[in-house]
Amino acid sequence: MGIESLIVLLIVGLIAGWLAGQIMKGAGFGLVGNIIVGIVGAFIGTFVLNALGVTLGGGIIGAIISAVIGAVILLFIVGLVKR
């Protein structure tokens, strides 16, 4: 993995984690936590969307949307476990 790919991954993770925190209201974990949630959410979102047969196309926007969907799912599950 090149440095450019790592930077894109961190940017997508940051944006997705922040958006998921905004969507889930109060489920954010700070900057580093949101990046981690966004990166893990990207894997979850890609897996779930592929399992459902949904494609968002290539590019950064599709990656962000997929990551946000996965991050929201992750925050929902974390919220259930925390109760």
C-alpha cells in the first residue's frame, strides 16, 4: 500500500466516521475514534452492499457512501452492546 492509498483511506475514514457520528447523534468517539469507525465501517459497508448485490460505482464518493453505511451499522451495534 502506497502513501497515497493510506492518505485516501484516512480521509475516507475520517469523513465516513464524522458523518456516521452526525447521523447517529452523540455516538461519535472523537477524531481518532471516528477515523477508526470509518475505516472499519468501510469494510462492513462493502461487505454488506456486496452481499445485497448493490453497487455504488467506483470513485471516492462511492467509497465514502459505502463507508458511511458501514459506520452507521457499526455504531448501531456498538450502541446496542453498550446498553
